[in-house]
Amino acid sequence: MRDEWEQAHTDYTRPVQRPAPGSLAESEDDWRRYLEGDTPNGWLIQRSAMTEALASGQPMYLLHTTRNITAIRTSGELHVSTGCLVGALYCSPLVRQREGWRPHNLGAYLMETKPNTTPMIFEVTPDAPIPTKGVDYLHLGPVHLRTYLRYQSFLTPAERGRLERALSAGLRSAAVFFDMALRNATGHATAAPEFINQLATAVPSVPFLGYLYFEVLSEYLMLHSATPETKSYAQAGELNNRLYKRLAFAAVDGMHELFDLARFQPRHQQLVQLIASVEPALTPGVAEYVRRRLSHLFACTALHPSQDAAAVTFRGTDLGTLRRIAPGLIGQMIFREIRYMPRYHQQLYHCFEKAKALEAWDYWNREGIPTPFNGILPKGEIGIHPVYPRSTIRAWTAAQDGRGLLHPAQEVTAVFTPHLASWWAPPRHPGQNPTAGQRTTAALGTAPALPSHRSSIKGISA
């Protein structure tokens, strides 16, 4: 169990630790050297303002936006959300300056686009320098699978049967693309347009591919961008989050209402047009980057590291065998399929997601991590761990001045509790194919937070 959580975290200040399947054309070391050394903004992977603040051991200042300030004040409690941070209060960094607190560009974006929310300032004083280990939700598949296998008795026989049929149908539908991705990961290149079109076709059958596709493009944009806006953020030690926000909203109708990466599936021609609309200079290299990078990440996140990627095929392979050779992929598929069951919101969510959150909290306590962050890249998505026993936390509502700086307004007294905020997914449309239809989900990392807040509290009340 601990090994799975260790492999789901990345520390960019240390050499690569995560094992990978055999026969890959490029190793994680190869990719790390390229991303850090050969991209305009790669230096920020190790030396962002956020990672330097974590390693300093000094108080962390974080911004959270909430629609529930009244509920927080009334209940005196703060609940955390699931998502890319597993079970933490979703925040972004603040930089304390003489004139006020300056939001990270991610936080500034959130305040601009969430006008009916209350900004809050959190001060987290750690007991020691915080390890710069971020949780990478793309690598949580084995955890999802193990959790399901442990608690599958919570499902009725009919629910388990429907789940397995949905998984089998999705695997059959996407098997040709999976095998294509593995061939590319082992050095047998496919034409990039064909690869991307096959990818887009497979996303409705296996929504996890939409998340993988989006994260690869987000990485490409943030690390390769050379616009004045990006350079300005880089000078402040920040990757430019606005790039992938623009990409997502341009790619999917209604994305501003509910961030839904299961619907992210641009074909090659649309992809080229999308990148041209965000930063034209990056258009020529995007297709080939997606082909190489996504193939590598698919092999690493889908397959067990004991497997030889060149020897694996998904075509004609039964679900039981794939649980063994591709636990990451099966876990991700189960995670996304099970939450559309009718009982998920009221019952199953609280069982399956709390089980994973408890494990994450235990891992963070042992590793000394009171403020976990999204470790796909240290781009500014950072949270507050609700049951870390060795930190002091204070919180205030905040007012924003004309320069965009925040100022503490009123201290809020509330206690973090080990409860997950409610999560809601709209049901599928009647008659919709559960493996090929449209799915509406809250993006990992942007799940809505419920009662949110806390004040001068030593440790955490459980």
C-alpha cells in the first residue's frame, strides 16, 4: 500500500525514483532532462516559487475561494474535497508582500472567473521544511483498483456485473488505440495525425484518456510558451496556468459550467486550430509531442512496472488478465465508471473516496506533508491536509484592492474535519451507452469545496 502511494508522488528535486515497464524507447530520466533542460520554462519544475516556499520551512500562505462562508462560520467546520489532491482543501499560493498578499496567477484567474465567491487567506506554519513531493493523480490507478477490490462487497451483484460489462466494452472499443500507444512508447512511431485521431475516437470509451490528453497538452503549453504573459509569470517563479484554461474552454462547449475532461477529445485538425488560438508559435510541434509524450505516459500509468511494454497487447485479452498486467488503467476506468452508479453520491462515494483519503492522509503524516500539491507539474495547485497533527493554521476572509492584492479582513474560527465535501455527478441521459456516451465530471483538482475554513488552531481536531 505504501509503495503505491510513494509511486504516485513525484519529487522533482531528486532523481527519478518511479519504476517503469520494460522496452520503453524513452525513460522517465530522458523526459525529465528534456522537460527541465530543453524547454523555455523547464527550470521552473525544480525552482518554482511554490516549491522553494515548501522547502524553506517558513509559513505557507494560501488562497482558497468559497461559496460557503456562511456555512463555515455557522458550523465552525471545514470540509475538504476529493480530486487531484485526493482529500485536501484546494488552494493556490500567495506571496506576502509589504503592500499585501499577491495571488499566484492560478489564484488570480480563479478570483476573476468566480465572482460570487469569498476569497480566504490561510497561513500554514509547518513544523519543518516540507518535502517537495507532489501527488500525481495519473498514477493513482493501482490505488483505485485496490480500493475497489477491497470494498466491492458494497456493490450489489447486479452493480458489479454492470461495472464489469462496461469495463470490458470500453477495453474492447479502445484496444486498437492502446496497442498503438504501446507500439509508439517502444519506439515504433505512428504518423502523429493518425495517432491523435485514434486517441480522440477512444476517449468516449475510456474517459481516462481525456485526462491524459489534456495533461500532456497542459504540460506542452506551460513549459514551451514564450509569450510576454508567460515570461512575466516565470519571473515571479510561476508556470502560466491561463494557457490550459483557454485551451479547455475553447475545446469543449460548456466547460466553463462544469470542467469535464472526459469530453476532451479534439481530433488532429481541431487540435492544431486550438493551439494556434492559444499560442500560434507552438502549433508546429504539438502533434508530435502528443504522440511521443502521451504514449510514454500511457505505458507508465497503465502497465504494472513488471511488464514488458513491447510484449503486451490489449486485443483479445480478458479483464482478469488486464487487472494483473495493467492495474493502473483498470483502476482509472473503475474510478470513473463507478461514480455514475445511482447510489454513488449518497453511499458509495463516501465509502470508496474516504478509504483513499485516509491512506493519503496517513502517507502525508508520515512524510511530513501538511500542504500536498498537484505533482503532475508544480503549477500552483496546492492543498491543506485536514488531519496533519503538527502544523498551526490561521485563516481570514480577504478583501482585494485595485491592484489585485489581498488583505486580511476578518479572522475566521473553524476547524478542519476529516470529512469529504459532497460530490455530485449528473446522471447519464436515458438510453446513453455507459461506455461511449458523454460524461460530465468535475475536473480533478477543481471539485467544489464545501464548508471551508479554519483559524488559529494548533494541530487538527478529528
